Amino acid sequence: MHALFQKIAALPWDQLPQWLFLIPGLLMLLAAFAAVCLRNLIHSALCVVLSFICLGVLFMALGAEFVGFVQLLVYVGAVAMLILFAILLTPASEVQASNNPLSNFRLSSALHAAAGAAVSFLVLAGLLAAIAFSPRAANAELPAQPAAAPVALIGENLLTYTLLPLLGIAVLLTAALVGAALIAKEDSKS
Amino acid sequence: MMLQILLAISAALFALGLLAALTRRNAIMVLIGIELMLGAGNLNFISFWKFSAHPETITGVMFAIFSIAIAAAEAAVGLAIVIQVHRRLHSVDVNEANQLKG
Amino acid sequence: MDNIVSIAAVLVPLLPLLAAGITAFLKREQRGLSATLVITAQAIACATSLYLLLVAMCEDHGEPGIVHQFFNFPWLTFGNQTLQLGLVLDPLSAGMAAMVSFVSLLIFIYSLGYMHDDRNFTRFFTFLGLFSGAMLGVVLSNSLLLTFVAWELVGLASYLLIGFWFHKHSASAAAKKAFLTTRVGDMGFLIGMFWLYKASGTLLFYDNGAGCLEQTALTTLAHTLAGGMAVSNIIALLIFCGAAGKSGQFPLHVWLPDAMEGPTPVSALIHAATMVAAGVYLVARVFPIFTATGPHSSALVVVACIGAFTALFAALIAVGQWDIKRILAYSTVSQLGFMMLALGVGSVAAAMLHLLAHAFFKALLFLGAGSVIHGVHEEQDIRNMGGLWRKMPTTFLTYTVGMLALAGFPLFFSGFWTKDAILHEAHLWTVSQAPFYMAVAAAFLTAFYMTRQMMYVFFGSYRGNAAHPHESPAVMTVPLVILAAAAILMSLPATPAWPWYEKFLAGHAPSFLPAALFEPGFLQIAATSAAIVFFGIGLGWLIYGRRPLGDTDPLQTVAAPVFRALTNRLYVDEIYEATVIRGLRVLGRVMAWVDRQIVAGAVRAVAWLSFLVSAISNGMDRFLINFGFDSSCNALREYGGGIASCEGGRVQGYLRVLGIGIVVLLGLVAWLLA
Amino acid sequence: MNFFALLKDFLLQFLGLFKNLETLPVECMRLLREFLTKLGELCGITMPQWALDTVSALVLIVAILVTFLVLFALMSVFERKLLARAQNRYGPNRVGPFGLFQPVADGIKMLTKEDLVPRAADKVVHYLAPIVMVAPALMLPVFLPFGRGMVAVDLSVGILAFFALGAGTELAVFMAGWASNNKYSILGAMRAIAQMISYELPLVTSALVVALVAGTLSPTGIAEAQSGYFCGFLPKWFVCTPWGFAACVLFYIGALSESNRCPFDLPEGESEIIAGHLTEYSGFKYAIFFMAEYVGMFAVNGLLVTLFLGGYNAPFPFLEWVPTWCWFFIKLWAVALSMVWVRTTLPRFRIDQMMQFAWKFLLPMSFVTLLAAAAWYYAGQGPKAWMSPAAWSASALIVLLSYLLLGTFCFTRRHSATNRRYLFSE
Amino acid sequence: MNFPGSGIIKGMAVTALNIVGSYFDRAHAKRLITEQYPEERPKLAEASRSFPFLVFDGDDPEKGIRCVACKICEKECPPQCIYIVKDTDANGKPIMRPKVFDIDISVCMGCQICVESCPFESIRMDNIYEVSGYDRFAPLVLHKPQLLKSNAYYHGIRPTEAAATDARIEAARLRKEAAAKAAAAKVAAAKAAAAAKAAGEKAAETKPTQPE
């Protein structure tokens, strides 16, 4: 008993925290996969939200807390809501069709799905190959000083080096706001 | 090793996003796929920043922040377009909205 | 200028303009709001300009001399040149601004009563605000360019206000006339401004030695010759053209009496107190250019002669008028002539002093006239009035003060002192004595025609058709009383015994010199002028005061043709009609013929030619090119069908290709790196 | 040294800690870690850092959970008592002394009730919704500094984290509403989400005002920025400044709305849509929703206390002998009771009025406070602003003028209810 | 003062006054008017009534029971909630006493007709209101032991009426006594007369009979 305890204690536990990012990472992939596969749109959207949350946690695990929380705030608080509202506002045939998939089966759609899957698999394979054979990725070392992005530094950067992009983003967001409202507005005729 | 795993995760997320965008007929799912791909891009930014030689110049973080902002704008406009398309065509199938084809 | 002063200086013209801008968007029903806005803005502007006057007075300068505080800012940059605009605060502009804003404020308040029943009350106040802002801009501007801009805005406001009752044909015609006539003068102004910019390289008045009114530029101007004349004189005369147009000097005076078609407050404000004085002010402002070649430059001689002639000429016409406002209008022209004369003989102080005093008493007279017109129900012919002193005591008393001030009644009225100063300066002019005598004659006529008007309007028995003439409401009489008080009080800084304003303009501390009253030169002139005034008033009373007045003027029985000529304004309008306008009409016809026959013919020929060419090319198109194009199109369509099947309008198809592209790109990069 | 000696030793040490109440919680945690280390030595192993961290984190979690659940329980009974008092009643006074055990009774009742799931409901999502609701709500308090040096997770972006996690509530509400497959539920959920999104803007903006002046996003830093006194004895809390007062009121209103409290309890407006997204929930799931709501309310009140009411700082110098964490909870409790007070007073908004209030009054007003805070900062040259009349007057003038203007514009207009189209989200 | 938001402040002041004031309102005068029911009970008006009960005199219910099982109330009861069985003595002979007297208070409508119709002042209206039970039927049928309540209790809940009843009974008793006395006197007189008669007869044996 004592020996087992010591054996467990002797494992390289000190390296554990830096591999913890795998949990949100894999969960994210799982959720994303579920989102792609589920036929019910709301379930898909909820899975995507879970995957976004995991992505945010992953950012935090990688030391970018600010980005992580921004990801949560923007994606979970805003984009997810947009998506869910959009789904509710567009009663699509896909939700109804999910009741009996066989009746909706058509050769062309199967071909379509197969082609899409093949292409994305190709892309995945290409990317993985590139990652696997890239010497720089393989030899990358964590910098001596752990990466950190204090919020003050981000603020300073925003208002100095990236001031112009910031202004651009401001204009873009305003334009998107107005544009989205205009596009989604009901025609006065109808 | 860690960077490679991170990149692999990101590549897988990208491929899943692409899969959603390629196979799903519903325009909203296509948009979701695009959001996933943008998320994969952000993950790359953060990973490379984490493993860069000079993390104190927080370029990757800044990029990710801007990318998130743009993604939000894209989602808003994209979904508004989807709703409008639905209003016109009573369908959100991306292949039905083909009235501009040659 | 330090910060607060410059902010104040900017605020003065900006506030009324802003108020006008806001009221322009108000609805017709929001009368109270519009009036409140404009009057409040004007009141603040008035307080601010009084503050500015105080600043100018208290400016602590070690040595005597004028201090110009200015505030310049760049406006336009083209190439390596920068056009600067600016505001200036010196004794001249400070005094003028205070007067303009104060009189404007009073007249705005008066308008509340006078325009009370008008449908377009809101619009009226918009225009008033626009005018006031523009006028203050003219006064405070430190750049000839800004002056010009504001000058044109003032002209616009004047046009709008003269034609305020545009449904009356005469009003709209008068508005057009005013606009076009002043435009003739402004053309000269514009050319002068361009020339000044070319010659001196700047349009700023004061700019730490680099301005066009400062020594370096003046020396350059005086020593550049063009056609045998110093450039400074030419520019000065060109600018004077503008001034003459605005101030109704002799050849361009015709619009001013017609401008009386506008509402009476407008006549009082624009065409008596402020805008018409802008010409005088402009000359005073750029006076250094006039004197660049010496105190008796040819430009000044022209100014003096025109001024004196206008004074006499307009006074003559005023004798023969029947319309109460027209009489005052001609008297305004005449008084402006006096001011120009003063400028011409080299005394800015006398001119400005007369300007300020005149602004008060002439505004008073006009408002009084407005009150009379209001009281007798929109009747303007003095033959249909009479005996009103019983019915409208306040109006009568204040009007009398104004009349005595205008006539130059000795000692207690501002007009006496200021006119004496002008006569004195004219008498001392070494070039010629003619202007002096003309001015004396004009002064006599002034007293005479004012007496005539008083007799017709207030004395005798009532001859009008409208029943029950009545006194005006307090909102109209209170400004009258205030202006009457000002007309009397303005004599204080004007006496030679305490020449406060003169010293202020020159930048000296004022001193009390009672002895100056008894200097032989002054005493002589004063006595003469007093005698003339008494003579004028006495003669007026002799002719008009002793027996009941009818439809015919007593003068008509004495010298009918002369009086008819006077009534018809010495036929100036007719002369213009016969010469300038007919000439223009003929020219226009010639041009129209040329356009119709020659130019249009050429155009038609070109059209025919192109028609021919296009017919030829059409044939070529149809039988040569189209055939080849059609066949190639067919071929393209056949082959394109195959390619088009890839282009199915399916966005996911494109995405797929994109994905494959990524893979290919990756492979390419890998191959290149390997 | 055997285990019991160690235990005795540490128990004595623990009792000794009570001499200084101020540092008691912090010292307890330190003692715990020390004890664990010693225990490991006793067993012959060196305790790895992460294990210590995990254990202390678990203890912290339990402590915070217990604190806030007790607060929730107390709140549920005190709220009812205060409401009753305002309505000339006694309120619960049967179970236990003064009715203090009422929540226990309620809990037992809730637990033993039948857990109904509608047949047409989406079972999984219906089941997950209360969990998704309660998880972020329970996570919120960890970012709050309960006392000097007492913060569970000291993040430099604490406020951002707070709002980011708070955004999860909307998702849960949507899930509950959609999964119930009931039109009242979905309508209520839509209303709730629309309301939360609308009121989150003024809430975040008014929090931003404080971040602007304090120069940090960390709750600890903000609380620390409010320590000290001006004029010798007046608290340097942000609520005492003109902009801070305005922002505090805005934040308070936003907090009321975010926690679905009266007068913003439209999502559950029983007279209109039964109970909104809670219609199809019963038993313990219902209780969990309520718990999440109350814990969320306490968390957001805690943030309000931290941002505006000086956090854990004592109001006057002569009251500094009271431990800082006591101050925090006193203030928290005061704010929570004031919410009850508001609930007794104000009737429920109509949905369009509520939206107009958010977008036409609160949002512009919160931007004005941003302006006023900037004026304060620059007119007073940063930290010196407390003693600068220019800062006070400029900031007060901006706030007051725009409040009067906006208020007159928004509140005195008669909004007619005719020609109104009900949108999907209403 | 009337500025935006002043109405809210006024309202808050009103509720605050109520909240704080309720803690200083011991006398239940203005604010806390609720009665603390199990501890505090409402003071019922004397005429308030709920269900009937049976009055007995003295201490022993069985002995003092006024009811004679005449069944008038059973007949008069509009919802027919009264059930009476006459008692019998050891010989099976009915006696003037109820063996069973049940009232179903789930049916009773409290109309008081039984009371009005009872000639023996035996049935009266009670003012109890805590009659709930764990069953819909059994606990709501009141049996004789539950129904029997002493005259003292009756005096306790409505003294005026009880006093009047007692007076009536007393008067009836007195009247009865008087009648009995009269009867007794009559009897005595008759007896005396009889004795006299007998004596007379005895005498008549000697004398002729005279009519009475």
C-alpha cells in the first residue's frame, strides 16, 4: 500500500499542469465533431457553444486570460445567442427532416457529403503532415520567461501600435451593427 | 512536442469547421463552420505567441483579439443575411440561394 | 489675444449664427422658441461684446498707441500657401461690435412687438440672427477674406429681409435691386481683394508685422506702381467700390430707398444703423491702405468728393419725398455721405463717431417711424398723418430727440457734436474747400427736411383715413426710450472738451480739455453750424408750421418743376433705366442672337456630322462586326457550357475547390522548402 | 511525532488564530497548507505543489459555496419577512425561531416534490439547463475580494471574467425555454435574453467607468483604490463622487435586471407568461434555478460593493477595528436588502417600457458617466481629483445636466401603446 | 420638488416607513393587524355560530342530558344531517333518551332550525371552527359524546342566550312545580275530599250522599 502510494507519488506530477490543456482541447474537438454530425440544429448550436467555451478555456490555459475571457464574452454571450435566435427565426426543413432521415435520403446529397468530407479530410491530412514535418514546430521550446499578456500591456498596445486597426474595427463593428439591423429588418411592404 | 499537439488540435478544429461548411446544407451551419475555422486560426495565433521567442511583444494576442472582433461582426451580418434569405426563399439551404448564378 | 478673449471674440458672431441655424429648423408654430433663442443668443453676444469693449479699453499698454489683439487660424492650404482667417480686437472693432450688438438687441426686442402678427415670425428671427452674426463677423474679422465672406452674408441677409414680404411685388423687386446694385460694388471689392493678395501676399489685417495693414506691406503697396498710380490707391478705390455699394454712395445709392420695402425693424437695423455703415467701417478698417501714399492720397480725395456730393444730393432728394421711411432713407444716404467725407478728409475718429451716434439716432428715428406706421395702421404717406403728438406722446418725444440729433441741434444732442467734428475736419482740409460748403448745405437741408417731416407727421390736424391712431405697446416704446437716451448720451464722448472716443481710437488716454471748446477754429464752425441748423429749422417752421398742410407741398407752389424733380429722385433711376439697363438689354439681345444663330448653328452642324458618322459605323457594325461577334459568341457559348457546369451557384462547391487549393498550396510550399 | 500530536498542535494553532479576526480566514488557509505538508512529511512524501493547490482550492470552493448558499437561504427568508413587513404582515415566523428555518422546510419540500419532465420536451437539454444555469452563478463569487487579501482567484482581468461567466446565464435560459417545448417558456426565455442583453450594456459600461478611473480591471485593485479617506474621515468610495454615484445607480439598476428582480422580473411575470422559462420546471430543478438566481444576485451585488461601495474598506477611520471581511458582508447584505426594498415598492415594467428604459435612458446615461469620469480624471489630474473643486464641479455638472435632460426627455413623454407590433423576442 | 425619478424616491420612502414602522407597532394599532392565529384567537361575536351541540345539565353527560330523542330536529333538518336512535331500557322499552345522536357537519349548513324547533332547549349552536380531520367522512360525523357539552360551556360561549334559556327552563320548572304543587294540592284536596268522602260515606252510611 505504502509502496503503491510512493510509486504514484514518484510519477512526474510536476509536469502535469502544463499538459492540462489537453482536456479542454480534446473536449473542444469532441464538441465540434458532435456539432457537425448532429442533425438537430439547436443541439448542434449548443455543441458549438460548448466547443467555444472549451476554446476559451484553452486560451486561458495557454496564458492568454484576456483573450480567453473575451472569447467567452463574445462567443458565448453574443455570437451563440445570435446563432440560436437565427435558428429560431428560420424554421428550416432540416429540423423536421431529422425525424425520418431515410425518407430524405438522396444519392446527390450523399455524394455531396462524401465530397465535402473527402476535401476536409484532405485538408486535415495536409495540415497534419505540414505540422509533423515542420522542424520549427517540432523544435519549438517554451520561452524562458512564461508568456503572459497583462491587460495593461494589451491596452497600451491597442492605443499605440494598433490604434489604426482599433479604429477600423470600431467602424467595422458599427457598420456591421447598422448593416445587420438593416438587412434583417422586415420589409415595410410585407 | 506541445506546440505540435496544439497545432494538430487547431488543424483538427479547422478541418471540422470545413466539414461543417462543406457538408451541411443549412446556411447557419455553414456560418458555424466558419466560426469554428476562425477559432482554429485564433488558437494558432495564441499557440505561436506562447512559443515565440519574444512573448512580451504580444502580437499574437492582439491578432486574436482583432480576429474575435471581426468574427463577431461577420456573424452578425452573416446571420442577418441568412434571415433575409429565409424571408425571401423560405429556406436556408445554401444551394437554393442560387439566383445570381451564371 | 489670450484664450478667454479669443473665445469671447469667436462667440460674438457665432452665437447669433448658431441661433439662426437652429431656428432655421424650427416649425412655423414655434414662434416663442425661435424668438427666445435668437434674442438670448443676441443678448449673450451683446454682453460678450461689451466685455470685449472693456478689454479693449483696459488693455494696459505702456506707450500710447493702438493695440491690435488678434487671433488667427489657418483655413485653407493649397500648395505652400496658407489662407488664414482671424479675428481682431482693437478700439475700432470693439466699439463698433458693442454698438452693433446693442442696437441689434434692442431692435430684436422691438421686432417682437412689430412682427407679432406676422405669419412668418420664425423665419424673420432666423434672418435677423443670420444678419447679426454676419455683421459682427464683418466687424471683428481680421482678414479681408473673412470680411468679404461675412460681407456677402450680410448682403444675403439684407436681400432676404428686404424681400421678407416677397408676395408684394415691390418688395421682391426691391430685394433684387438691392442685391444686384451692391453686387456691382462687391465686384470691385473682390478684385481689390485679389489684387491686395497678389501685391502683399496676405489678406490678414494684423499679423505681428506681416499683415497687410502693417508697415512692411503698406510700404510695398505704396511703392508698387501700376499704370502710373500707386497700387495702394487702386486697391483702396476698388475696396471703396464695395463700400460705396453697401453704404449707398452716389452712383450706387439707388437701392437704399427702395430697401424700405422691408419691415421697419429691418430698415432700422440694416439700412440705417449697421449694415449700411459697414461700408464706412470697411474704409475705416483698411484706412492704412488709403493713407499709404500720404494723408492726401488720390483715393482719399475721391472718397471725400463722393461723400460730400452724396450728402448734398441725398439731402436734396429727401426734401421732396412723401414716404416717411423714404425721407429717412435718403437722410441715411446723406449722413453716410458725411461719414465718407470725414474719412476722405482723413479723420477716422470723426467718421466713426458720427457712425456710432448716427446708428443710435437713426435707429431711433426708424423705430419711431415704425411705431407711427404701426399706430396709423400701415400708412406710410406723411400726407395722411398729422397731429399725432397728442395720440402717441412717447413716440413723439423720442422722435423729437432723434430729429434734433439728426438735425444737429446744438449742445445736447450727439448729432451736433459729431457733425461739427466732420465740418471742422472738412474745413481744415487743405485740398479743397468745396466739400466743406457742400456739407454745410447738406446740414442745412437736413434740418429743413426733418422739420418738414415733423410738421407733417406730428403737428397740425390728423388727415389720415384710418380711425383711432394709437400708441404702440411697451415692447416697442421701451427700445425707443433707451435709444433716445443713447442719442443724447452719445454726445458725451464726442465733445472736443472730452474727446474720449478719439483718444480711445488713437490709443491715448483721454483728457479733459474744456478749453478746446473755445478754440477759435472750433467755435467758429460750431457757431456756423448752429446758425445753419436754426436757420433750417426756422425755415421749415415758416413754410410748414404756420398753416394747415394739404396734399400739395408749399414748395410745389413756389417751384413746381424743381420739386417734381426732387420727388422723382432727380431721375437717377430713370437715367439708369435709360442707359445701363437698356444697354444691358441690347447687349443681351445681341448675345441671344449670336447664341441662337451662330453657336446653335455650329452645334447643329456637329450634330448632323456625328449623325452621319454614326450611320456609317452602324452599317459597319451590323454587317461586319456583328457577324463575327455573333459567331464567336456562339462558339463561346458552346464551350462555355462545359465550364459553366462547374459554376453552379453552389457556394459549397466553391468552398470545396478552395479546400483543395489549400492542400495544393501546402504541397507546393512543402515541395519548395524540401 | 504521531498523527494525533500533529493534529493537537495544529488545533491549538488554529485556536490561536482567533486572536486576530482580520486575518483569520487567510491564516486558516495557510495553516491548512502547512498541516498538509506536515502530514505528507509524516507519511514520508513531499507534498507536490499542485496537490496542495488542489486541496486548498477545494476547501475554498466549499467555503464560498457554503457562504453563498447560507446567504441564499437567509435571503429567501429575510426577503419574505421584509416584503411582509412592507405589506403590514408578519412573514414567515413559524419554522424555528423567527422563522429562520423556513428555507430548510422549503428545501425539503422542493426535494420531495415530483420532478416533472414534459413528454414533448428535449430531455437532455431540459436536464442540462439548470446545471448550466447554476454553474456560472456559483463561479462568480470567486473573483470577489471578501476582505483584504481574501480573494479566491486574483485575476488581473477579474471584472471581464465576471461578465464573461455571467454571460452563460443567457445560454441556460435559452436552453430551459427551448427544451420545455412550451410557448410560454420560449417566449419567457426570449424576453429574458432580450432583457439581459439590453441591460448588460449599461452594466458593463458603468463598471468600465470605475475601471477607467481606477486604472485596473482587477477587483482587488479597485477595492484597494478606494481605501483611504479624504478630508481626513470621509470614505474615498467611488459612490461618493458624482460620476460614481451615477454609475452606481446605473449598475444597481442593471444588477436588478440581470438577476431578474422586481421591477424587472418580466421573464417570470406570472400574470403574463405564467413563469417564463421556469414554467415546465418543478421540484429541485426549479429550486436550482432559484438558487442560481439568488447566488447570481449576491455575486453581482458583491461586484457592486467592490466597484462602488469601497469593497471591504471601512467607511470611517474609527470603524477600522471591524474586520474587513465583515465590512464586505455587511455591505453585501445591505445592498441585497435594498433590492428587497425596491421590490416592495416598484411595480413591474411593461416590456416595451423596459426596453426603452434600457436603450434610451440607461445606455446614454452610462456613456455620460464615462464622460463625467473622464472629466473628473482630467480636471482633477488623476488621483488628486478628490480634493479638486474643478473635478467635482465638472463631473457633477455633466452628470446632473444630462440626467435632467435625459430624464425629462424619457420620463415625461407619454408613450402611447397604440400601433405597437410585438416582436418575437418580446 | 419634482424632478425625474422623484416619484420613485417618494414610493421608496413610503415602503421604508412601513417596514421600519412595523417593528415599532406593538399595539397592532396601525400596521401589523394580522392575528397570530394559533396563539391569538379571534374574539368571536356572541351570536356567531357554526354547528349544533347538545347541552347537558350538571356534571354527568348521561344523566343531565336534556334531549329526549323526540326526533323533531331530525325531521326539521333541511339537509337531513341529524340521525337519532331512541334508547331502550333493559327491557327493550324505549325511553326518553337518545342512544345515538349523530350530526354530519360536512352536510350541516348551520341554519339553526334544529335549535328553533327543539322544545327541550337541548340542541344549541356551537362556535367551534377547528373541525378539520384527516379523513373526508369519519372525523366529520360528530357522535353523541362529542356533541354533548355542559351547560357551563354554553354559558361560556354565549352567556346572554344561555341565561335566557336557563331562565326559561327555570320558569318552566317553576311552572311545572307550581302545577305539580297544584296537582299535588288537588290530589291532596281530592285525597282529602276522598277521605272526607270516605268519612262522609262513613257518615253517609249514616247520612244521605250529597253531590260534589
